[in-house]
Amino acid sequence: MKSAKADAALYLLTGLLQRLDAERPGMLQEMIAGVEGDRAALPENIENREHVENIFDEAMELLTRANTA
């Protein structure tokens, strides 16, 4: 079941990211590159790897959505 609270937060955060990127063009691309770099730098034996990977997946989804809208 979807959470209206989580979806509202996602909506607002997407709007904020888009406004920031309008003021500072390229910011979203920099953030995407940062997330990709952090993911690539994860140690192989990190604890809770699946949870950490899910965090990166969600961050990338949000940044990509904000960057393409």
C-alpha cells in the first residue's frame, strides 16, 4: 500500500530539487554523479548491503525524476 505521506514528501522534494537546479544549473547531474561514485566506493563486505543498495536506488530514482521533469 502506498503512503500518501511518503508520496507528498517525494513530490515536495522533487519540486525543491528542480528549483535549486534552476538556480544552479548542473546541480542535479553533480548529485547523480556523487551518488554513483558513493555506490561504486562501497566496500564489498559492507553490512546490510541490500538496504544500502536500496537507499542508493531510491536516491537515484528521485534525482533522475527531478532531472527529467
